[in-house]
Amino acid sequence: MKTVTKKSRQVPPAVGTNVCGSNILATVTQDNKCYFSPNHVCEALSISWAAQFVKIQGDPVLSSTVSEIEMVARDGKNRKVTMLPIEFLSGWLFTIKKVAPEVQAKLNLYRKGNRHACP
């Protein structure tokens, strides 16, 4: 497994952004880059985060961009969150192939509607 690194020394605020009616964790770092939590997308789609994390780590492009960013959680404590740059959201969504029929329609909405995901 590749070691992920923080992209910013200052802790960015955790914010939610609406993607197709679901609140997805996202942030903008000090260097003005937008990141999203693929784990939160998996939760919203009711798919396995563990399987998607393995897929991300196995992909040469996604694994080179994944970061662990320390963020302030709702409880006020700092938490490390696995994040991807927002420009890789669409590409990652199209790697998700086998989903339950009831999830496919929502996945298709995410694929179409993610371009406005940055907070």
C-alpha cells in the first residue's frame, strides 16, 4: 500500500458539498486545490469503501494523487481523511462497474452531475 501524505501543513476546514442530493465531504486546501472524500461517495452510493480503496491504490494515476488530509471534524478533533483531487472524481466514478441494480441509477446521476462538486 502506498503511503499517502498531507498536501497542506495547515488544517483545512471540512465542508460538505451537495452531489446529486447527497452531502459529500470536500475541502479546499491552502494552495486552492479542491479535494473530495471517495469514502463519503461510497457511503452515499451504498458500495464498499474497502473495495474502492483497493482499486484506487491499484490504479497508477489515482494512487499517485490520493492524499490523506488532516481536517477538523464536527467534534473539533483533527482527523485524517483519504481524499482525491476533484478533477479525478469523474474518472474514478467510471471505474465503478459492478453495483446492485438499485444503485446503478444513482451512480449514473453521480457520473453526470459531479462537475459542480467543489464547495
